[in-house]
Amino acid sequence: MTLRLPKAELPAELKESMTDQLGAVPENVEVLWHSPRVARDNLEFGARVGAWDGLDPGLKSFAHMAVASQVGCSWCLDVGYFQARNANLDLAKASQVPCWRQAEVFTPLERDVMDYAEAMTNTPPTVTDAQYAALLERLGTEAMVELTAFIAYVNLATRANVANGVTSQGFSDACEIPLAQRPATTPAGSPA
């Protein structure tokens, strides 16, 4: 896939800041910069979402990567894994998120969070009352609200990136453990 819009020229200060943070300018920002207001608001909201701290960072990371893998946003999966590394999260686990159903490294709570992330991502969503209640009981109300809003935001970002043709930039190449691949799926969308 190639970008469906050419990259827009970012202000030098923003380019420098992003390069300092990530080592490169994110292509999704360069695409969104065709509407600087949309790009700025997206960056600001993304930073606010990233600053929420009512939920374990590992659970948020796994939810993010599970959504990215399901939607097929290689850019989000790439940068999500890179961010997990930078946050000193368990890379042995994070590397396995794309194939989490087959991997044996995750706790029951981590599995339930990724299952919830995928259920929210399905179209239409397939979240059940029992699924929600089980997570609510273990996470508490604040963390459950944060998890739900976080997954909704990640869906916005992943779907926009895929629609705009944004793909992996190789951020996760810096990670010591290679990122697993998502298993092939059947036409119905379930793992083969």
C-alpha cells in the first residue's frame, strides 16, 4: 500500500520535536498536515489519551496493539511495539500480541483485555455484558472507562491510518525481539 495523499511539509519545529521523540517524522502526521487543525487536534488528543494513568500501561499497550493487528494498521502495530520498548514493558509478551490467542505468555486478564479490544473493534461491536462485567470487576470503574475510551481512540487512529495508506516505518526494528505476525484469517475473519 502507498500513501493516498502526498506528505505535507511540517513546520521545522514540529519535525524536530517528532524526530527527537521517535527518531523519524511519523508519516501519518505528514498526511494529516494537509489540514493542520485536524493534525494538531489529533496530536493533542493523542497526547492526552497517552497521559491517562488509571489503567496499567501494559494492558493499554496490549489493547492498542491488538486493535492495530486486527484492523491491519501496520504503522500502529510498529509504533505501538516501539513505544512498549521505550516504556520498558515486557517485550517477550508485547512481541506476541499479533498472535495472542495462540501465545502462552499472557495472563488471563491480559487475554481478556485483548479479547475486549477486538470485540470493540469488530463491526458491529461484539462486546457482551458478561465480558464487560468480568473486566469491570477486576479493573474497577475508572480503569474500565479508560480502557473503553482508549480502545475507541485507537480505533479512530488505526482506521484513519489504513484509509490514508499509512504503513509501518520500521520503528520496531529497534526492538530486540522481532514482532510476531498475525495468523492468517478465514474469509469470516477468524484465525485459520
